[in-house]
Amino acid sequence: KNEVEQSPQNLTAQEGEFITINCSYSVGISALHWLQQHPGGGIVSLFMLSSGKKKHGRLIATINIQEKHSSLHITASHPRDSAVYICAVRDNTDKLIFGTGTRLQVFP
Amino acid sequence: KAGVTQTPRYLIKTRGQQVTLSCSPISGHRSVSWYQQTPGQGLQFLFEYFSETQRNKGNFPGRFSGRQFSNSRSEMNVSTLELGDSALYLCASSSLERDTQYFGPGTRLTVL
């Protein structure tokens, strides 16, 4: 079993829809990261969380430390949001452990 | 500020050869981490350097090594290349350890 699990693996949405991507982890962590990877490989760090909730534009990330779960929400989705979204946790040995990613496609 | 740069962007090698990849962090950043991304294993942590010291290492064989110079630039080396080493190698820098990371575009290595 992977230490970081993401769901769903693939997600298709119509433009304007509200999207939720989930991440569950089984190890103790000091922080959780949400990353975005576009075709071609470039990775952008979206959020780093250790508690609570963060918002940046149309993106919202939440984390529940007790339940070992985080969610990434995208409001009013747009085709340019199409990418792979990756959850990563920094474990108690300071290593980053990555989920397998969620491939999102948003159609006009 | 210029972003993280990695050279070369693409590389083709044959089994048994060795390869050196380079990463220049964002100016002022002292932490550099390296990652391997393959279709089968996804993203995996290789190592992390801070102020020329290796702070952390992932579960990779000793053929994978790295170093960081006094100007924070980092190199990673893979010796005796195997077919399974074909991957996208990404480096990321941050101003402090365990801070938000800024990723480079990656070096795509193909081993034939």
C-alpha cells in the first residue's frame, strides 16, 4: 500500500464545475504539498500546508491532521486547469513522499 | 529572478555509461533537492543538499550520487547506467530547508 494515496486517478470536468481531489496519507508528517504538473513536465508548487486551509485565487487546499487527509478544490474550473495534480507529504525523516497524481481534464 | 535551470534538457546514453546532470537554483536559495520521475514509479526523492551538505537521501543505489557547490549549484551523477534509469530528473530549490520548493524544467534521460 502506498504511503500517499490520491483519488480519483483521473477526472474529467466541464468548464465551470467545482472540482475536488483527495489525498490520504499513512505516515506522520510535518507538511503536505500540492503540486501541479503540466504536459511537458514542468512542476509548480501550489500550496504547502501543515494545518487548516489555504486559498489562492480559485484554488483552496485543506488538511485534517487527525484524519490524515487533505483536499484540493478548484472552483469555476477552466480548461487551463487541465494538468496532473500531485500530493506530497514531508515525513518525519524530512523526505518528500509523492502520491501518484490525479490527471484532470477540463473541457470547454 | 531567474527560475531554476537544469542542463542538459535532454540526454541519450547507453547502458554502462555515466552521466552528470546540473542544476542552478534560484539566486539566494541554499537548498537543492533532486527527484526522479518515471511512468511506473512516479516521483521519487533522490537527495537533498543544504549549504553543500547532503541532508537527506532517498532509497536509491549508490550509483546515484550528488554534490552541491559553494554557489549552491548542484550536480547529480549516475554511474553504470541501466535501462531503468531512463526518467525525467527534476531538481527543486528553496530558500530554507523544508520550505516551498521551486522546480526546474527537468532533464529527460534516455538510456539505450
